[in-house]
Amino acid sequence: MSEQPAQDKPDHHGPGEPETATGRQEQPGEEQAKDTEQENDTPQDPWTARRELINHVPAALGGSLVGGNQTGVSGGSVLGDVVLGTKIEQTFRLGVSSHASGDIPAAEIEERAKVFAGYEELVHPLLERLRDERVLVLSGAPFTGRHSAALMLLHALEAVPVRALDPKTKPTALKEEVVGASLGYLVTDLVTSRDEPLREIDLWSVRDELRKRNAYLVITVDLYAVLHGVRVVEWQPPSPEAVLRSHLHALVDDPPRERYLLALPAACDFLAQGDHQLREAAVFAEALASHADGETGQEKLDDVGRALLRNQVQEWFSEERTLLRDKAFLLSLAAFDEAAYALTAELSDDLFALFQRTQDAGSSPRVGIFGTSITQRLTLARATEYLKEEHTEWGPVTQRMVRFREPRTAGEILREVWTGHPSARPALIRWLERLAEDGRPLVRTRAAMTAAVLAIADLPSAMALLIERWAASRRYRTCLVAANALAMAHTVGAPNIPGILRAWCGEPPESRLRWTAIRVYGLMGANMPREALEALADAARGEDDEARVMHIAESVALLLTDQSPAVRTEVLCDLVQLLKETPPVSQLAMHAFVLACLHTDDRLLLRWYAEAAAQQGTEDARHLAHLWRTVLSDMRFTNGAQRALGGWVRAAEDDLRCERELAVLLPALATTAEDRKRLGYMLRTLRDKHDEQPAVAKRLLDTLTDPTSTGRHSVR
């Protein structure tokens, strides 16, 4: 079934909390307004809710399961081989050797020269400049080989031994540091600030001292160093493939074996991703060499990429050099991967303020308004931005979107923070609670998606601290967030969800836990249609509240309109069997069937019957016709059934295919004189928007005059 994109229309403004994440106190009257809103809270139309879920889940963490043409949450495991689990045992050391201040061992430089031989031509153009000027400032992004390039420049000029200087050396004190017998000096990622920038005059001073000693200095800086008048060299790094080949050659030194190793599926997959840091390429070369020596099996080789991702995430959240605000942005991006940058940044600042409260409970959160760099943030997160047209309340708009380059990053970040940094939980829980109460459907959907991922990593905690609390909320909208979370959690592999739903369905009829479980069955029942339908039928037995009966019927109707033909056929067959049961259950089957006919924008059930009737020997056509005749002859459901048929007839006025399909269906429903009388009256009294009988209705009347006329209807 194809459904139209849901418009991202806010239900209300603000997160609806006593105090905003940035410390804004609730204004007078706001609490009363929220109480009024809660009193007026009603369940959202389930088809709209399903469209929002489909449209707002990213492909990386579930969009492939609920997106596209699918109408239910179904499919295989989106997270693949579990970057969220604990399967990966090996670890790899990333980065370069660190020397606060002291001579770099000659053996390390020679080892670096061996692997650098594959792309040493990259530094040749810089040699003359370093020889003439004595000082070279090499600028580039982190982990692009600047440190190795600087060492190779000094090595090529035979400026050894090389002394590493403390990166925290003040720029004005560089002259005092180039002393002793060393001929080469290296400062890796010199620390600068607005108060202590690196100035051209600082380089003039140290240059004179270097000439006296016939020595050289290379300084590496990142892209955001504070420089005044300094001419820098922009470092152009080699490709990850070049680094992989060069390191592999240095380790294996056997060209035929190297070609064989590079042709392995694991190596091809690694290179195909195309976004690896150079240090990761070097690590993968070590793994390939270990595999060649028989020390690393195929399974561990396949796991290297996931281990590298895990190390990167642990590095982000374990090191002090990643600012707290940047950590909040990484978490926000994990929740809002493939969403608009402005939204991700807005909500990351809310999380940052909550982290500040946890870190220093006695202070007020301070969130800078300006000063953050989009480029810097995306570089740190290894993310990319792109433009995409989004459907909104105001029509299609083009927005700047962001996503991780490695699709598994979002899940790994959430797992790492939730299970590895328990002190972050209070702020993260508070943040997710606010997202679940937000007026924007996308935000609420991402709150549910995040909780689903956390449930995979730690189901008991995610249930107790988030999902069960949402499911018990007095607000239906919050219950729906819990339902979406459970549906997605089950789909991507969280354990024990069916058991939770069965337990909740056993709660008292007025329980919100029971309401939530019933909605989940409609969303995820495609994974277990028979079990879902049995649970919904059990819930209907003895239920006499009209609103609760409607809710159960809606979930059954969602099952009947699933994208999978096999699921639809199974549910249809079971619905026909339910007609034989006692009135509460048989009425549930009829009610659900009418709702399914009324709420499918693409006339799924009409098309389904026409296609089934064209295939000889299928039971679907017989079951559909039987359900139609049953609801048309039942006084409680005949009006809804005729309303659905009337809508299809009006649509057929401008749709030849729809008219042909009705010409197949109507004769199958007119098997008795009473049937023909009922349908004929509907067609004769049907009116279009001009209050006239549609011409197509007159033509379709011909199909009722003779039960044998099926297939001989003449379309205009």
C-alpha cells in the first residue's frame, strides 16, 4: 500500500516541560494550558501515525524497514551484524606516538619512512621551501598524516635527531625551545588561542635561531588554529587506499600476496566505504598482514571495520579533548541522523545544557549563541551535509540535512553512551522525555527510535527508565511514542518484546499499557501476524467500551493493509475465521475490514480483489467477497461499507483502472436480489461534488442487472 507523505505539522509549540533545557522558567499560564491540552488529548489517527513513523525513521537505523512502500514495521535486522553487541573482541590502537617533549627514537622514524615510501612524492614540493625558510607550518584536518609528513620532511633533509616539542609551548617561547644538538624539531598540533596566536613575528625569531644551528622546525596545526599573518602549507593527504597499499607492502613485501590480500572481500568492502582515516587504513593493513600469516581468521578480519568504529566512538566520549558541547552534538546527531542540521543543532544545545547541570549541579547552564562551526562539527562527527526536499505543513521545502558517513555510527554512539557512561543517563533520559513530548512528529519519532536502539543494548533499563513510563502516560501521544519504540525495537532485534506485549494486554481495559500494546500489534504484527491477531481478538472479548473497541479494530485494520501480500493473505484468512466466533470477535473482524477499506488512500482492497479475481484458484478473492457481503448485510456496518464503496465510485469518475476494478467487484457482491437492490440504491443515490449522480455510477449499475455480466462492463 502506498501512502502519501505525512506533513510534519506541529501539534503544539514547545516541549511542554516545567523548565526548558536552557533554563527558561515556565511562563504564567503555561502549566494551565498544558493541563487543558492533556484533558483534550485524544488518540491520533493510526494511519497518520503510521505515515509519520514511515517518513521520519532514517534509513540507517530503520528506514529500510518502515520506509519506501511499506506500511508496517517489518523486515530483517537493520543493524546487520550488531555493532551494538559485544561480539568484537579484538582492539586496535589508533593514532600516532605522542611525545610531550623529547627526542623521537630513530627506529620509529625509519619505520615511518618505510611505509611512507608509497607516497613520499607528496612531500617533495615542500622540501625546498623548508630548506630555504627553515620553518614550515603544515595545516590540515586531524588524522590526515600531518605528523608523518612532518617527520618525513625532516628525515629527507637529514635533520636528525628529531626533537618533539610540547604542543602547549607558547608561540612566543618557540625560540627558547630550539636548543641543543638536535637538527630537527617538530611541534604536533600547536595549541593556540585568541590570547596566544601563532604570529609571523614568532616564526621570524625562531628562524634566525635555526639558521645559526643549521636546524629545521616543522609545526603542524589543525584547520582552526589561531594564526596572525602566518603563511601555511595546506597538507594534501594521500588516499586511504594508498596508505593501505603502502603499509601492506612494508609488512608483507610480496607483491603477489599483496594483490591477493587486497582482492579479499573484506578489503574490497573496506576500500568501498571510502571514508576511512589514514590511521584506520594503517590498522587494516596490519590486520591483512596478520591474516596472511594465519594469525587472524576471516571472521576477525571481517570485524575490523566494526572494531575501528567502536574505537572511534570510545575515543570521542572518553577523551577530554572532545568538548562537552561536541559530545552533545554527536549524541543529537545519533538520534537525528538524516535530519535537518538546524534541528539537530537546536536539540543538541538542549542536551548540552542538561549535561552541564549533571556536571555542575550548582550552576546555571550556559549555551553560547554563536561560535560553533558547522564544518568543524561535521568534520569531528565524520558526517556529511546534503540538500533534500522535505514535506512540511507549508508544502515541500529544501533543507540542509546531515548524516554520518558510516551508517552504523549512530547506533554505536547510543550504545556506548548508554552502557559505557552511566553518569550521562540522567541528562539523556530527561532529554528523551522532552523529545517525546515535543510538538513535532519527527522529533517524537526519533525519540522512539533512540529508545528502541537503547533497548537492544540494555532492555531492562530502557524499559524501566523510558518506554514503560511513556506507555503509562496519561497522554495518548506519549503512549504512541512508546508503541513506536517497542515496534522498532522488536524489528531490529531487541529480545522479549512479544512477552511484554502479552503481559500488557492482560492489564485492565482502561490501562494505558494495554492501549499501547494494542497499537504495537498493529505496527509490528507483520512480523507475527497470527499471534498479533489472536492477541487482538482476545482483547476484544468482553470489551464493550466504544472507543476501546475502535482502537482494537484499528490495529487489526493496520495488519490487513500491510505491504506484504503474504501477510495480508494470512490476516485475511484468519479474519474470515473470526466471523464464525461470538459477536465481540466477529464484530471486530467486520469493523476492521470496513476501516481498512475506508482508510487506504490507494484503494488497496479494491485493487487486491481485482488482481485476485484475475488469478484462477486463489482464495483471496473468495474471502474478500465474503467479507464484503457480510459487512453490507449487517446493519451495524453497512453504512461504513457503502461509504467506502461510494468513495471508490467517485474516484472512478477520473480513474479508468478504478472503474474496471469496480466492474469486477460489484457483480461478486450482488449474488442475491437483496444484494442488487442495496447496491443499486447506493449507486442511484450517490452524488458528486456538484450534487449530481456521477456518470460512472450509471455505467456501473449495468453490472448489477445480470449476475453473469462480470467482465462485460463497457468502460467509457
